[in-house]
Amino acid sequence: MPIILIPIILLLLFALERWIFNRYWQRGLSAELNFGAEAVTEGEEASLSEVITNRNFIPLHILQVNFQTDVGLDFKDTTNASVTDRVNVIDVFSLRFYEKITRTLMMDCRKRGFYSILQTSLVASDLFSSDIHYADRKQRTSMYVYPRLMPSDKVDIPFQQLMGEVQSQRFLYEDNFTFRGIRDYAPTDQMSDINWKASARTGSMKVNLHDYTSSPEVALILNVEEPGILFETELIEDCIRIARTLALKFIEANIPVSLLTNGLDKVSGELIRLEAGASLDHNRNFCRALARIDLSKEAGDIEVLVKEELGSSRSRQIVYCVISTSRREGMLRAAKELCDEKGKLLWLCPLTKSMDQRAPEDDRISFTRIIHDGYL
């Protein structure tokens, strides 16, 4: 073979290899990302698995996998992650033909939120060429980071206050179709309540006890409005943590609890509203709703929300509790309307030691200061 043909053949082989790589490099190439848990609590550790599969006869000596998520997840391998307004993660793989690689990234969940990854960018290059090739793969993986629970000493007294209010309103009307027990007869009892069999058996008058048709619920009014120009954002997060802690306590006590907040849902963009419930599923929905509150968007008008709430709940027994670090005029007017309707109100207000700690002037408001003092 003439020597002059050798470079021509090499050029033809190079061109063929380049054409094959350009045309087929991403065929059979998949990238699947999945969070290791559906939900964790703020401050816990979580994992993210990357499964990269090359079902192809072409090896990928350098494959770069890029994805983004919201700030709040601290990836422990900081060489792979950079933080701007988002967390940008870059991982590099080298795959032989028909090979699958699984890699697990560990992270600290330092901030409440709803985290999702909707797309992965793949960047590949050929060893014999300077060309760079791009492809996208859709993802659908998400994880809730629930707000952490507040220390007991911060919320136990307010919880007991609310429980006392619930107990004082709990029993109004008996249901004659439910049976709760038997007790001794009193002169004020009706003849229809007498249990004649028990009376004959014991030799003294006995009456039936019935359960009650009316059971009050607790409504947590969570205001995530900024308290001023300069403030610690952790105070609003404290409001959200208090709401989760109280909701869990009431659900454990089998007291229905609802949520009304002017915070916007990160996914739907709408105001968040949860009807009363006391089940384990309701606790999960409560945590999810709180996790999805988006503080980057302007909060709704709390005064308008309270007016709408009072207009739709006049026939129900509800014990209201306001959770707000803000004491702006709209919140004060909303608190006054709640007092006008219910006679009194418990207001939980997270503050720092350096902030003005004066209570609202309305004597009907039981104002409880919850000092943020580095317990996180």
C-alpha cells in the first residue's frame, strides 16, 4: 500500500468515527435521579441517587451530568456543587459500552422547602474530537423538607392555654343515639334518660350518658408577612415551625386543627388553606402545606383572609390562634376582628431579644412572646 494512502485512510476513519459518535452517542443513554426519601425534617440528612445507563456500543469516556435544585440542600461533596440563586450540581462519569453506574450524593437538609428536579443536562465529548454534544433528560423527583419541631418549653404553655379553651367549649349538645356510660340520677335529669334496667339492678336511679354532637376545632392563623424592613428571616420560619408543632400536638390529642395562612403555595402559586382534621394523613398534609410555603413571594392580605374566614365559620365552634412575628396594622385589625367575634385571642409572636416586645393594646389579646435565642 502506498504510504500516501495511510493518512487518507486515517482521515476517513476519523471522519467515520466522528459521524458515528455524533449520530449515535445518546442512543440508549439514560439518566435517572431520585431522592432517597419522600420527606425529611429540617436539619436531617438525605440522599440523591444518580443512575446513568449506557445501552449502546459507543463508550462515553467523559459524560458530564448537570442538574439544579433550590438553595437549602447542602451537598457534602462540595467539589461537585456551586451555589448561586440555585444549587448547581455537576457530576462526571466515564461509561464503557453497555454499562450502568449508580452514584449516591449525600446532603444536609438545612432549610424547609419543597425540592424538585425536573431536568438533567448531559454533556459528552469524543476523545478524538473537540466537539461537545448536549442532550436533556426529563426528571420527576421531589422531596419535602418539613419544618422542624419547636422545643417543648417554647410551646407547651400556649398549647395548654388553647387546650383549656377547647375543653371549656367542647360539650354543648348531647347525641341521644350515642352511649358513653351510666351515672347516678340527678334532679335535673330528664325521665327519658333513666336507665330502668340499671336502676332495678342496683336499687338506685341511674341515667345514661351520651356523647356530644358539637366538638370544637382549633384554627391556626399563620401570618408570614414581613415584620419590617430589617428583620431576621428565621422569625418567619419560627412561625411556620410553631404551626407544625401545635398541629401535631392537637392531632395527637384528637382535636381537629385547620390552617389559614397568607403564604403562597410554591407549586400552585395559590393561597394555602387546610380544612380541620385530626388524622395521621392530615398531619402529613399539614407538614406538606407548611413545607411548600414560598417566602420569596409577597404574602397575601391577612386582614381580608380573616374577614372571609369569620364570614364562613360563624356557625362552628372554633378556637383561633394567631401565629405572627409581624405586628403591622393589617394584622392588628385582623386580631381585633377575631376578638370581636370570639371575645379573646391567643397570639404567638416570635421575636429576638433586640426587637420591640410591646404587646398590642387590646386587653382581649393574650400576647405570648417566643424569643428566638439560638436554639436551632
